[in-house]
Amino acid sequence: MKDHLSHPVFKTIALAAAELNTPAFVVGGWVRDVLLNRPCKDIDVVCVGSGLDLAKLVAEKLNISQVTYFKSFGTAQLKLDDYEIEFVGARKESYSRNSRNPKVETGTFMDDQLRRDFTINTLSVSLNPNDYGMLVDTFGGKADLENKLIKTPTNPDITFSDDPLRMMRAIRFASQLNFTISEDAQKSIAKNAERINIITKERIADELNKIILSATPSTGFKLLFDTGILKHIFPQMVLLHGTETINGKSHKDNFYHTLQVLDNICLKTNNLWLRWAAILHDIAKPQTKRFEPEHGFTFHGHEDRGARMVPQIFEQLKLPLDERMNYVKKLVLLHLRPIVLAKTEVTDSAVRRLLFEAGNDIDDLMTLCEADITSKNEYKVQRYLKNFELVRQKLNDIETKDNLRNWQPPISGELIMQTFNMQPCKEVGIIKTAIREAILDGIIENNFEQAHSIMMEKAKQLGLVK
């Protein structure tokens, strides 16, 4: 491991620790990621002594003026180049049943190792003179890395009950690294799943978003479902699970369909909120499911119902209630529209309306719709994708000609009121709607002169002018 300690900061920490007679080690994520050949800019240093004193002396040696001290936690942070370095004294922890906030006491290096979540995060590198650069592997973490296995260093029931967020961290690592959770750890997560309820919604959302941003998030969601965590943190998604058959007619399992759509979209985008739109696009299917003897199962209106569920779900999960939520809501509402266009002959009017409603999010909407094709019939998939290409081409052609993205009407409500010397009233809305519909239907072009003609024509019909 000595070859990986080439950055001068490691030698500086080692010198400072020696001066203080404080054994020091780089621990956890940085060591794990070095062994996995993954980039990591967060360096955690544990010393058997005062982490605050070590951080202060390192900062002095490196001429760093800004050090952030968290005295109540016994930790300190400093930044050097693009590295963020955290110092903490070795400690041992004890937990009460109803809190993940431990009682902390000064401890030995082994005490500190025992309090860590997974064996792959117990891996450490010595910064001490007699064995500088040596890998310290107390719990077989290196072998678990090589075997792609997530295990706890001690009894998993204790690990997960003490800090239930570790259950989601285990699942997140499995999803991010494509690792397997050990059998006893997975059973323990299922056993302790209800304990997740003592964790704040914000911390849960943070882990959930990291799972969603992994390369194949279905791995994480399947584990969340199988262990019972998902029903505690996101019950609406659990309701998507299952199939039903009546008179020989069945519907697909919308939970696994949703995961396929999510994985599909991850091949095209790292946009977290577009991935959330994939998760929520069918969220209202359980509430809108009906059986019609002639057609089988239907889910009419699930896009509208789903869009109305988005704000509630975002609030429940402590996700942002701002333009990001509105973006997801819009995509859920519109996600069937391009599919309908792909099934039928595409009219200019239908394309204009889609451009008008989707605005600058039209490309993301098309990406979602293409990801929504999960048929096992390859011919059917290729036919849909080919039709979507036609829709995309039509969208580009209409946009080039009519400029309807983020459309602003050529005649404003203010101009209508000034022209007819009137206050805000329903007639203003009627005229604005008539202009918009005429443009979207292709009756007139998107310009002032033709819109003005429609305004005057409608005003005469309303008796505003003779």
C-alpha cells in the first residue's frame, strides 16, 4: 500500500503523529476504494489519541489556516488540494434502543475497528514509523473485497440494530459495487427492517438517492424489497408488486417493470430526477387498476393520478419540493403521450401540443418513453423504437418551423386588455385560448400578425368590438 501514499499529506500526517506520540491510520473508504481502483478524495484518519490535536499540528505543518473542529464529536476536517481529510480519535461506542446516536468513549484502535459497519470498511493503512504503508486487515476485509462480499465485523444483529442506517448502506454498497450481501447479514437486515423507522427521512433519502444513482439501481431496490425495508420507507412502490389473473387475462408485475425501466434509463442518463420519473411513472397503477371482460386489466388515468401523487411522495420522502419535483410531476403526467403518438400516424397538431406541454423537457420525456419499452418481444421493441425515431424527427421538424419549446403567446393578456380597454376577466382567457388553439392546430402560424387577426375575430364574437 505504500505506493498509494505518494501524496505529501500522508508523510506530513505521519510526522505529526510521531511528534505527538499518537499512532495514526488511514481507514475506511479511501483504503477500500484504492484497492478497488476507484477514485476517492475523502481521507479518514484515526489516531489513538486526540484527533483535534493531530489535525491542528498537520494544519500548522501544511500552512493551512482553516480547520473545522467538531469538539463535541472529537473530529476535525481540513482541505488540501481537492482532498478532504477528517481526523478522529479512536473510540468505542454504545447505543440506546431508540437512537442511532451513540454514547462515545475514548478507545483503542481495536475498539475503533469493532464499531465499523462492514469488513471492507475496517481496512486500514498504518502511518506509523515501524510499519508505514502496511495494510491492516483485522477482519478479512481484503478477501471480502476480492469476493465482492459485504459482511459485518461483528454480529450483524448488533451492527444493524445499533445503527439501522447501516442496513441501507449495505444495500447501497451492494448496488454501487455490484457486491453480494452475506447470507447472515441479509437475514439480519430482514429481521431488523422495522428499526429503519428511527432514522430521519433526510438520511434515508440520501441513501436512497445514492442507490438510484448507481449503475444498476434495480439491484438495490430488489434488496430493499426482499428484506422488507422498502415497505417502511416507500410503501407506494411496494404496492406495484404482484400480478393478477382473471378469466385467463393477466397484467404484468409493475414493480419489476418499473425496475426494468429504471435500469434502461440509467444507460442513457445520470440525471437523478429523470431516474425518479422512471420510478414514479406507473406509481398510480394499483389505484387505477380495473378489469374489463372484453379488454382485460386497464389502468386508465394512471398518468394523471400518478402526477398528483408526486408532491405527496416527495414530501413523504423529504425530497425537494421545488422545480425538481415539478419536473418529475410533468414527466409522469406526459409519459404516455409519445407512446400514443408512436402507435398512430403522427399529426402536426398532436406534436405541437406535446411540444407546448413538455417545453424544454421534451428530450427527457422521449428518453423516459423509450426506456418504458420493456417487452420481451424483440420485434415489438424495435418497431416501437423505430416509431419513436419518427416522433423525434417530427418533433424536430415542428420545433424548427414553429418554435414551440417554452412557448410564449405572440399576444399577451396585457395587450388584449389594453386593446379592448378592459380589466382581467374571463373574456381575456377565452381570447388567449383561441389564439393558442389556433396555433397548436396549425390554423395560423406562431406570429403576431396572424395571432392579432384571431384576437380581433374572437373579440367580435364576444361582442367586444363591432
